[in-house]
Amino acid sequence: MTFRKAYLAFLTIGLITASTTSIASGSFSSRGGSGIQDPYNYGKIVLHKKLICNSCPMKSENFNKMEAKKIMMKVSANSEEMQSLNKKERKAVAFYLNKRFNIQ
């Protein structure tokens, strides 16, 4: 009987651990919004599809905090590379970079 209790306890702990690690998958949600309407996710999509993809103006293989700061400055200055984005997309990219890389 003790083996069964130990097995159930181990199984329960394993399931709880697996479920909490799957929640922390890299997406951040500061609000109840989800999907493309959430500014974080929308900014992430715009950044990756319009700014740093292989055929994009600021192509990046290894996107890190320094790259994020450079893009943030260009977003703030509305530089030439940002002209392809509308105001909503620029705001979403700025929001994403602020939250993801803690840039102020």
C-alpha cells in the first residue's frame, strides 16, 4: 500500500510540474487580451515578420537586447526602416520590446 501512495504522490508532483512549465512558454500577458489583439503578441508578430526576417530591412540572426535597443531608437525616431509600419504597428513593436527586453 505504501508503494501505491508513493507512486500517486510522484505522479501528482510530476503532472503539476509539467503543467506549470508548459504555461511559461515565453509569451507574456500583462492583461486579459490574447491573440493578435494583445499588443505584446501583435508587436512580436510585426517585429519578426516586417523588421527582422531574412528579407526585412533589419535582418537579424541573433536578436538580443542590444539589437532591441537599436530598433527601439529607430521606432522612437520614426527612421526610414520604420516607414513601412503604421502607427499602431510601431506602438506595438515598442510595447513588445519594452516588455520583452525591459527597455525604458
